Amino acid sequence: MTDTFVDAPLLHEASTYAHGVPYDYYGWLRDNDPVACLDHPSYQGEKLWVVTRYADVQQVSRDASTYRNAPDPFIDDGINEPASGGSDQLMISLDAPDHMKLRKIINKGFTPKRVAQLGDMLRTRTNDIIDGLASQNSADLVHDLALWLPLHVIADMVGVPEEDRAQVFDWTEKTFGFDASVTPEERAQAATDMFMYADAMCSERADNPSDDLMSVLLHAEVEGEKLTAFQIELFFMLLQNAGSETTRNLITTGTLALLQNQDQCDIVRNDLSVIPTAIEELLRFSTPVIQFTRTATVDTELGGKKIRAGERVLMVYASANRDERAFENPDSIDVRRNPNDHVAFGAGGPHFCLGANLARIEGRIMFEEILTRFEGLRFVGNPETYPRVHSNLIDGYAHVPIEWDSIAAPA
């Protein structure tokens, strides 16, 4: 057994992921120190425990009595101030019973029927986006394709008027876009502006309810309880982030992964019925959300390590999804892999991703249209040099240049 990993990266620093997630280091940790105690500048007097094996990530995720989300599940980057300004009130930061009450109400806006009804709208939106590129032979996969569908889907769901979308999208990008050039002041102002916009939407929907998600959430109740306007406004902001950023990166990293594995791409292109299993494999292989933390509520033990109450535990989903103990040939793409119990939407428990089905439908329709309409689609240059988002949470590209020979009409 190797005692140390040469030049071990700091998993809390966004710069660590500038060229992709450190799979080599994850592999070393899984083999040598699967519940590792690592230093973190913000957790003085407490330890950061890094969990990299699939089974251990599942255990932490599903044991909500021992490990809680509060005060929030995000890993501090050690540079900026810890998350504040209401982040502790986001649904993702709450634990039982408050989390379950909130989730039951919000689920009324995410029923399978309601999500399935989005299908025709999603395909129209997707084809409109592609049609807008018909006069070109090159584009940026991120900003010209993958960015727009999830942003419009969320806007359609919550009822943002077309004339307001450019502004809401700009706020979303500044608040959640992980652009290192955006100053903390600009990010804070964008978050404030978006919150105030959501507040105005709540006031308007209270007087004039419609069929959109904001209206549903305002008037839905469970066991006699309703959401407050403040809770809905926070959820609006969380939805803009979780609903757009992760799906965007599934489309971007997934398309690039297929183009880099042409044999797998050909399988999907020649048989579109494979797309559902291919999406699960792309989620596993290119996990959009790298990691989340939990905080131990009691003294406990995991993997032979003693964890004290109050200490942070980092669940590394990107590592768990490449664990040889759970997946055969985990570093290779197999679009027909089945079963595929990946943890890209969480590893089970009460915080499993609320929008998983929506992301799957968006991904299915976008991949169907990309693979059938773009003829001769290819990436340009060396993907290892493509700039990535500045984040210790999201694995995604800032830009991906692509070219094609022609664009076919929609089927």
C-alpha cells in the first residue's frame, strides 16, 4: 500500500477542477484511505472526512439521523465567506421534519404527469434552438445549445414571461454560473435582484393564479400547511441553479463524451431506444454534481474511522460513480450498461434529487435531436484544454467548440 499520494490536490479548492475532476486521486483514496481525514482552512478544530467508496457514500446519504444537511451541504472553498443570506433555509439545507414537509408540497408541482406534459414543449424549444444555428457550421456547445434548453424549461415551468427571460437568465448566470470574473459584489447584487423578482411574481400570482409552478406552490398545502412567500422565493432561486446548471452540464459533458467514444455514439445514433440507458451511463461517467457534505449529528464510526459530532463528511459522488467495487470497467463508457445504480442524483435518502425525472426528459429529447439533426458533428481542438467552470461543486465546461457539416430538418 502506498502511504501518500504525490501532490495530492485540495478537494475544497475550485482550482483543483480547472482541468477536470482528479480521478487518479479518487482511485488512490478508494484503495488506500476510503474515509480520509483531510485538512480544511475553514474547519479549525474540526475534521473534514472525505468519503470516496460507493457503499460508504450510500451509507452517509441514507442515514439522515446520523448525518444532516444543515447548516448547508456545500463545501466551503476556503477563500470566500461561507454561504449565507438564506442558504440555510433552502430546501437542500433542511432536515426532517421541515425538509419533508417542504418536499411534500413542492412535489405537487413535480408530479410525473406534470413533467411528462412538458415533452412537446421541450422538443419545440430544442428544435428552435437548433434551427437558430442552421446558417452556421460551428458553435459553442455550452452557450449556443446546452445552456438554453434548461433555462427555458425552468422559465416555462415557473411562468417567467418571454420578455423577462434575458434578465432572469443574466441574474442566474451571475449568481450560479461559477464565472471567476464575476465579483462577489456583482454576484450578491444579482442574487438580490432575482430574489426581488421572485417576490414580485409571488405577489402577482397570489392575486392572479395561473397554471404555472409558482401558482401551484402558492396555493398547495399538505396537512393544512402552505409554503410562505419567502420559501417559494428561495425555491425559485434554487430551481434556477439546480434546474439549469446540472442539466446543462449533462448535455455538454454527455455530448462530448459520446463524440470522444465514437463506437458508443454510433450505437445510440443507430438505435435511439438506447438513449435512456445512455443517459444514465453519461450521468455516471461525467457526474455533474461532484460532491456534497453532511454534518455528523453524533459521534459515530465509518470505515473504521471515528467521526465526532459536528464534523463535516464529504460525499464524493464523482468517485463513487467510478468505484470498481460497484461498477465493472468504471472508467469506460457503456451506453447499454444495465443495471446502473449511479449516484449522480444523490445516493438515496430524503435528499434524492427532486428534478431527476425532469433532467432525464430534457436529456432524452436534447440528445435525440443533437444526434439526428447535426450531420458530421465533431468537437474542435483538444478537450483537455477546454476551460471549465470555476467550481468545487459542478463538473462542467465553460466552452466547448463544435463543428458540423449540415443540420437536417426536424423529423
